Amino acid sequence: MAESRALRRPLPRPRAAVRLVCLPHAGGSPSLYQAWAQLLPPEVELIVACPPGRLHRIDDRWPASIADMAADFATELAPWLDRPWVAFGHSMGALVGHELVLRVQRMGLPVPARLFASACAAPTLRRDRGQHVMTDDDLCAELAGLGGIDPELLELPEMREMVLPVIRGDYELLAGYQPRRGDLLSCPVSAFVGVEDAEVSREGAARWSEWTSAPSEVVEFAGGHFYLSEQPERVIGELLDRLPTVGVSRAFV
């Protein structure tokens, strides 16, 4: 199967037993997960989503909504659903992952064995603070507070010119996000959260249980909103423990 513009395999493993589909945060790119390819065992193939507006998709059509973005990913993903898979979304990526699973369900395609919702409270709990209309300085201060990007880079005019329009576009999608209460996921949900994350509480993460007909859980990690960048080995270990394929475990990490 050929690569798509929206989905990339950093390290192709055509004989892998399970596929891990990862979705980045607001303003994020596939680079968030690039190092994971080398940390995962041979049985797991990493597929990373690249939303419009970044890297090779800088000129692609901007989605009208988070559900629209997820629908595009679902269409691209369909040929890859020939074996067990799981979805991992960080922050905004968790909401995109939620809509992706719903879309896959409606299309009658194989659903994932699990959704990993990282650093994201249950869908209706997010409160819009108007980040998409903040001044450049205020938005940069917001991003610096979350972590995940070097604050010194945000002082560079050329960096601001490159990243802020994408981040504003993603925050605008978040501001307009209206999840449908009656639509439940049919797969389990593991909510991963940093204990020092000022954006997401354990209680907010636990309420993912309201959005699935399957079991759910909360797994806590040391660190803040970008806890996964600080301890990728432990994150992957916890993830591997929950994969559906026999023999895939943290012993590989």
C-alpha cells in the first residue's frame, strides 16, 4: 500500500501484528511521535497523522471542523485496517481520535482495540478561552506555559510567522467543536494524564467513561501537559501493555 499525504509510516513494518495510529496536538506535527518508531517492538507499526497546514501539507485544504479532519483521516486510513489497530491522540489529537473512531464505526470498518486519550479531558469539558483570537504575545505565553515548544523559539519573528497561523487554525477548530452526546465509542478508552497538567485534571480525564460503551481507565504520569516527551519509554510501556496482540509487552522497550 502506498503512503498517503495525511498518514506516514516513519519505519514501515509490513508484517507487524498491530498498527498504532498517532494524532498530534494543536499546532503539532508528526515530529511529536518520530522517536517512537525506534522504541516500538517489531510487532508494532507506527502510523502518524499529519494534519493540513504543516510540513508537506502546508497548502492543503483546511478542514471545516474537527469531525471533518477526522473524516479525512478515516478515508486515508481505511486501506490500513487489515489488522488490529489502536489510536493514540495527544490533547486536541485525542478529540480528533474520538471523532476518527466514530467515523470508522459509521463506515462499518474495523474499530480500534482501544483509544488512548492523552492530556485531554472528556469532550464536553474543554472550555474555550479564545486562544485563536489572542494577540501574538498572549498566544506565545499560553504555548510556553503548556510546554512542548522552546519559549526562545517563540521569540523569533520567523518562527512566529510559521507556527502561529497553524496553531490559531487548530484552536479555532477546538472553539467550534461540538461533540454529539448520543454517539458512543465501542472501544475501551485509556486516558493518559500528567499529574501536574494544569489543563487536565484526573477527574476530567476519568469522564471519558461517559463517551464509550466499553471499559475506561485513567493512567497517571509524572509531569505536565507534555509528560509524554519527558518519559517516552514509560508511556510506550504502558501503551504496549494494553495492545491486543499476544506477545507485545513492555519487555520489548
